[in-house]
Amino acid sequence: MQLFLLATAFSGLLFEQLSATPTPVTHYTKRNSGSDANSKWDAAYAKANAALASYNLTEKVTLATGAGWQVGPCVGNIPAIPAQGFPGLCLQDSPLGVRLSTESSAFPAAINVAATFNRDLMYKRAVAMGQEFRGKGVNVALGPMMNMMRAPTGGRAWEGWGGDPFLAGAGSEETVKGIQSQGVQACAKHWLNNEQEHYRDTSSSNVDDRTQHEIYAAPFLKAIRAGVASVMCAYNRVSNTYSCSNSDLLNGLLKTDLGFRGYVQSDWWATHATTDALAGLDMTMPGNKVYGNAPDSYFGEELVAAVQNGTIPESRVNDMATRILAAFYLTNQDEGFPATNLYSWNFTDPRNQHVNVQGDHASIIRQIDGASTVLLKNKGSLPLKKPRTMAIIGSDAGPNPDGPNACADRGCNTGTLAMGWGSGTAEFPYLVDPLSAITTHASADGTAITSSLSDSDLAAAASAASGKEVAIVFINSDSGEAYITVEGNAGDRNDLYAWHGGDALVQAVAAVNPNTIVVVHASGPVLMEAWIDHPNITAVLWPGLPGQESGNGLVDVLYGAVNPSGRLPYTIAKQRSDYPADVLYTSSDAIPQVDYTEGLYIDYRWFDKKNIAPRFEFGFGLSYTSFKYSALAVWPYALKGGPRASTDESLHQNIATVTFIIKNNGPLDGTEIPQLYLKFPDSANSPPQVLRGFDSVFLRKGQTKVVSFDISRYDISVWDTNKQKWVIPSGKFGVSIGASSRDERLSSSLVLF
């Protein structure tokens, strides 16, 4: 009866609001996961088992043993086995494009794609990347990266999806599906708790069981359900055992609890013993024991000998080989897969055939740049309307004079910032800097441009900005992987301030120009309390790490060709101490202990729990138009049921649907990012609210649409550490629909019986 009354009331409201302009329901169409992926694995396993019947022990071990560092064209290589017709495997970074390659694209970083809150763009980017990896003859793309932004200064957090596991899970799932749709194996990394660069080779990450399941393993579960072929184990220890030697982590949590059916490969030189195979490691990379070209390996001949002397059962090697071959067949790489045509170690080597794989991917890159740019502040100065004069200030506006690839793996901060540094990078085929793009557009408008690209010459900056109709100041903050130190930052950022005295540069310009716009390129949160409330700062844009089309994507938003819809995938605090966790920078311990004492309360969950006011909350972003929300209805249609394992298909079935209406009641067409947050009952002992739905909804001015979110059993379950299963807590769930984690527009409740 209650459901009937809800339906009647909602239907009447819909008729009233939509009768004048009927519009379709906007509802994300899920790509198949779970049981569909398992059926594909079944077929792949059947082919692998049949093929392996003719393999001898040495050939099976060859499948599991990298050829060695710089032995072969790729960063990782599995040798061919001619007697079996196996062509070998090429494994290549990175999560944003084909690393160490020419004629390929430099895509926006995953942290930008997360900021779109748009699953279709996540998928389309992955499809384009898959096409490029395949075009280069790369069998295994070493991504997505799905470690969480636990600490805001974490060096490689920009390679992943930010501060929420639901958002990270969506990004990981769509990336796996997109890459593998092109017949390229995806690799989910880094398993597990690899959230900082300091001491990454020696430290132990210590995480409680519930937090491990609900936060850090959660994106991996989504990738596994999407059918990911490979998982990379990390450098660090977990509970004082190396990740790649950790049976509880590999055989237990990953392969048994989460049901992973592909193979586990080591991070480069993260194998520690031949017996790591017993812990669940299936492939060692790059093959040799330590950095360098020595031919020794923990697998290879040593693994053959371990089987022969009874240390490791041959059944384990059979399982390793089966998993690797099954992934090969899962992605149909036995049928017409291109030969490798890149050569990572010397671009002028004839083995590098310079095959151009870029296609029309610049268009999707530019589209993502527009959709991921977050408008943090706007007092009406944006979009620009053909100003007569404009000043462009800061080194981040211009190019690196030595070219965008001047520093290996982007290990310097000169010119505009478009990606971080380390193995998660790609070569730029070109980089459109903001100054060039703005100058081109301004020329057509008749706008006179004055520029000052020095960060330290504040007098020159003030002189350039003085008297101009608008001044745009560019600042940045960079980070990356620990093997490169940039301006004293050993991977992780030392602090959360803009680099090169950015605060002072902004203040110098704002002091003389009443229409100052700030643009921030950054790998993560940046503190801006020194200037954000300055009355002369009229707008702030956050383009993040946009890749090769940086300047063009920014111009699209500055001038209104794209109405900004980006949302922060992490919280920007008012001070560093407001965050729940930080990088462990110093330790005298032989095994530094990184204790995840904040538990479930990372990012906005902590700010909510502690009632801390952020500067800009998770999910925040402004638009050039405005939106009205109404008519929330919650539709439960299944019973709760008992505890369930992660691999139980019923855990992932939908049990409720939430519907509501959005109207664009502003002056321009635009895209809204509605977000669904659930408030668990007190019995759950959960954070105050957790993200459980989002969509990207385009509406023309005056247009109205119905939006629908599904809620699964998994979405409303918590990990019971005693039962070692997922359970639905007793009590009423709060349902909140809003434009950010702190901007609730509609609320209701969900009760299951």
C-alpha cells in the first residue's frame, strides 16, 4: 500500500512538471559485469586448459617469467614460445597513454576523468587508449591505477580516481571494459594499500579488515567484476608482509574472497623469492631479481628447480600458466593481434616503427578537458565576453622552452603542467599551452594580450596586469613517482601550497586588477586561503592535469563554448591539518609502519564526521547556469536477505531505484552532476554519508528530465568482520540527492524488510 501511494503521488507530480515538455528519463546504461564476465572467463579457461596440455614445465614457467629489464621492446616482456605458437607478451605503461612511444596520445589523467563524474567519458577514453595500445602491439596496458587519495600529498594519487571508493570503482570498471573491448588486457594496480611514495619499498601499510574491504579493495572488486585480465601487486608490505609475498592478500582476499580469475604480476622488482609463487604471484616482472640487466630471476630456472625438488608443486605452476593463457584468450589475442612495433629504449632505433595510433582521439581528450574543468568561484566574470585587453601571468600559462618532453618521464616543472611525473606518464605528441590557445582565440576577438611568464618577478606581473580588463593568473602544484625528485619533492608533495611562490603571484596581480581570474593546474588539493576571498579575484578554474589539449580545453570553458560541469573528486581543505591522514615522511624503523588509523573516514567522510568546514567539498563545482531539483521518490523492490560473499551475484543485484526531476532554470544550456549519498543507520557504525550514485545530465535551458539511480545490495551493505561477509545493517537509510557532498537538494529514506 505504501509503495502504491508513493507511485500515485510521484506520477501526479511527474505529469504536472513534465506534461508541457515531455523528456526521456536519463539513466546510465550499465555495461555487462559479473556473470557476463565469468562466462567469458569460462570459455577462456577452456581454451587455456586445452592449449597447456602440450606445454612442458619449462614452457609453463616461461609464461610466468619476464625476459629481463630492457630485454625486448616493452617495459615488460614475456618471451615467445615458438614450439607452442605463443607469440609472447608486451606489457607497457601507462594509465594515461602508451608510455615511451611516439605518435601516440597523452590523455587526461584519471583524476581529471574522475572529475567529469561521467561514466560514458570514462569508457570512451579507455576505448581510445585501448585502440592506441593495440595499434602499438601492446598486449597488456598497465592500468588503471586505483589506489585511493588517502593523503592529499600522495605522489601518484593523480593516476587514480580521488578520495571516494565508489567513484574510483566506477572509473576502474569503465576503464577495464573500455581497454579490453579493444582486445588489450587491462592491469588493475597497485594491490594493495600503496598510497604514498616515501618508503614504498620498505613500509608496511596496516589496515583493519572492514576498511580494507569497504575502501581500498572496493575499486578492485569493480574491476574484477568487469573482467580485468591482470592485477599488479605492489612494492609495499601489508601487515608486515610484502604484497607480492602475501598469501592472505593474494590467495585469500584477491583470488578467493573477490574471485579474481586472471593472473597476478609483480610490480617491477617487487618479487622477493621463488616461493612468492606459493603466495599467489603468477608472473614476475620485469624478470630479473633487482634493477639492472643481470639475467638472474626468482622464477625461470629457479622456479623449474623448485618444482623438481618438491618445494613448489607443479599444480601451482599449472595454475599460473593457465591464468596467464586464459587472459590471453579472454581478450582474443590469439586472433590477429598486431606485432609489437614500438621500441621503448631508443626512439631512433629501427625497431621503433613510429606507427601513428592517435586517430581522432584529440577530440575526446578535448571533450574530457572541458567536462573535467571545475569552476570553483565565479562572480560573473566568466564566461569571457570579448574583453578589449587581457593579461596572462605565470609560467604555468606557457610552454616549456625545451619542449613538453624535455624531462624524462616529465620529471621537471617548467611551463604549463598537464600531467604528473613518473611511470604513469606518456610522451606528448604536442602540448597546447594556455597562452597559445588564449592568444589564438583572443586574436579573433580583437583582444590585446599582455603576458608575464615569470613566477618570481612580481613587479613585472603587476605591471602586466595593471589596467587590463581581465588578468588570468596561472599557478600549479606537481607530484609523481619516488624514483624522480622534482624541486625537492621525492614523489609525494612536501606541502599543499602552489609551487614557485604561487600565492604571492596571485596576490600581486589581485592587488592591481579588480577582475583577476586564477587557473590552477594541480595533481591534487592546493591550499588557497591566502587569496581565495580576495575581492578582486572574480573566478577560479581548476583544470587539473588535462593532457595534450590543455589550452584548447581551457579556452572552451573560459569563453563558454563549454559550460563547466566538473566536480571535485577530493576535498580542498582550509588547512593541511584538517585532512584525516598524511604521508609518513620520516621514520627510523627498518620497516616503517603506515597505520591507517582513520579507518573508513577518508576525505569527505572525515570532514563530515568531525564537522570540519572545507574550503571546497568533495563533489563541488559551479556552472554558468542553475538547476532545480524536485520530486524525489525511492522505490524498494526486493527483500534484504542474509549475509553474502563478494562473489555472490545476488549481492550486486539492484534492490531499489531512486528517481527525481532536474530542471535547467538558468540562462544557458548546461550539464548537471546529481549525486546520491546514503546515510546508513546507526547500527552500521558507518560514516555520516557515502556516495552511491552519480550521473552527468545535459539539459538545454528550460529543459526538464527525470533522473534515475539504482541501488544494489552491495551499495547498502557493510563488511561484517566476524561473519566475513557483507550484511545489510538493520534500520532506516537516509537518501540524499544533491549537487555535492555538502549541497543536499532532496532527501528521503529507504526501508527494506
